[in-house]
Amino acid sequence: MVRKHIYFSGRVQGVGFRFQAGWAAKRFGLTGWVKNLYDGRVEMEVQGDPVAIDGMLKAFTDDTYIHITDIDSVDIPLEEGERKFRTQY
């Protein structure tokens, strides 16, 4: 089990990225949150099995409309007791 803090750059706003993140998190059994930033990036914290997180990231790269040009990711401490994945507005 790991938790990652991730910034996504590229065509990641206005293309269903947060919706896709929520769908993928549910599909892969992940928790955390995702939100748009004012500078055009998307910020996410995601927690779960490393293989499942990789599966989630692959789902973004397979999307027709999302085009990620850069991913900045660091491991951070786990959030004990977190139960779901949230979209923040």
C-alpha cells in the first residue's frame, strides 16, 4: 500500500480527467482525491496497491481526449481510515 501526491500537466482540464479519475479509482479500489488547479494542472492524491495505481495512470494515457505531457509524483505517508476517492471543486 502506497500513497502518491501527483501533479498532471498537459490537456488535463475540460476533458473529463476528474470524472475518469473517479471511475478508475473505483475500478481499481483506490482512495484519495483529485482537483483542478488554477494554473491548468490537475492535482491528485491516490492511495492503494502500486499495481492498481499504475493501472489508473494507464487508463489516462489510453483516453482519447486527455493528453498528459508531464507527471510529477512523490510518495507521501498513508492516510489511515480513508474509504473513498473524492472529486474536489
